[in-house]
Amino acid sequence: MSAIEMVMFDLSGTTVEDDTGVRDCLYQAAVEFNLNTSPEEILQHMGTNKIHLYQFLIAREQGKKIDIRDFEKMKDPDTLEAAVKVFNRYQEIMVGHYRTNVKEVPGASDVFRWCHENSIKVATDTGFHRVVVDAIMEGLGWVKDGLVDLAVDVEHVPGQIGRPAPFMLFYAMTKLNVQSVHNVIKIGDTPADMLEGRNAGVRGVVGVMSGPRPVTAWGKYWHTHVIESVAELPKLIETEFN
């Protein structure tokens, strides 16, 4: 029997296919509001609260420098109003994208089923807000069909504190009655995912190669394992987490 009681799965790039669609939606909104950034920079900072991402870009234009490790420590009310305007436009674009184009990473549903067969709770978290998560879950049917026990978004956490802070993961543990981080795995494809798992102190922090971010972008952040895709997770748990 596995020592793991819960897996916290990232969405886009890990369990939901992403061929840079999320990056492109974020970048389109940034361009429409004349923010000085690039698709590559957007890609590096994905996985975070999207309002805070736009706050970061605006703050940088004001001469402030913020490292992703400190992303959620930044409290900058001066940039909030402008960032929300960009975010609202982005969210319109993103919801439209997922309502017409949402697919799971091959094998994701089978992995969720395997987890349940092995008494492992399935939770998801993300840098998305609820309306985008709802569009994903409605399109894939994961919550409705019982494949995902809990879909967490940044709005579940007071202050909407997203990754790399560990609070969405702790929220899922509380709701699913998982009482030790030593029985939890975090899996994802961004620096924010790796940092979240590290900050939470969970037993396994697993990076996947299936997302649009190269391993060189997130691999320098602390993790315990790297696999090609989420489909390889059951084998990893059976061999490494018993």
C-alpha cells in the first residue's frame, strides 16, 4: 500500500494540454495594455496568480525588481487597479480559449482513476481564478465524474495568495482530511509548482516534461523527481513512495 494519501496536480501543462495557449492569452492582454514584456517572460512566470503576474510587470516598469521566490510576498496596492484591468481582459480571452479548446494530457484521467483505486485523494491547483477553472472542469467533466475530488483555485485562499506560496495545497489537505505533508505529492511543470511543493514541505515534488516550459526553466528549483508526463506517476509512486 502506498504511503501517499493525496496528490496535488497542476492543471495547464501537467494534466491539461497546453501548447502555449495560456501564455499567448496572457501575452495578448499584456500587449493590448502596452505592457513591456515578451512571450518568453510570460512563460517563465506562469503558474502564479495572474493578477499578481500583471502587478509584477507593472511594478517592474516602475523600477521595482521582484524574484519569483518572493512573488506572493509582494503587496503593492499602487499597481492593483491597473493590473485588474489587464487581468479582466485576459480572463475573457482565456475562458473563450478553454470553452472551445480544452483537452487532457494523455493518460490524466487514467491516473486519477488509479489514484482512487489506491486510496489516494486527487486535488488540482492552479494560478487560474475560478471562472477559468470552471471552464476547464466543465469541458473535461473531471469533478462531475468524480475523477477530481477537489479543484482548488486562488480564490479559495484568503487574499488570493497563489503559488509559490503553499496555501492552496494546505487548503486541499484540510478539505480532504490529509493530515501530514509527508503523505502528499505535488506535481507540475512550472517554477511556481516546484516552489509550492518545496514551501509546503511535501514528500514528493515531481516535475513533468509535458508543458511548454523547458526543464531548464523549472529544473533549477528544488524537486525530487522528473518524469516525462503525468501518465508515468503511478509507476513512480509504486517504486519510490511505498
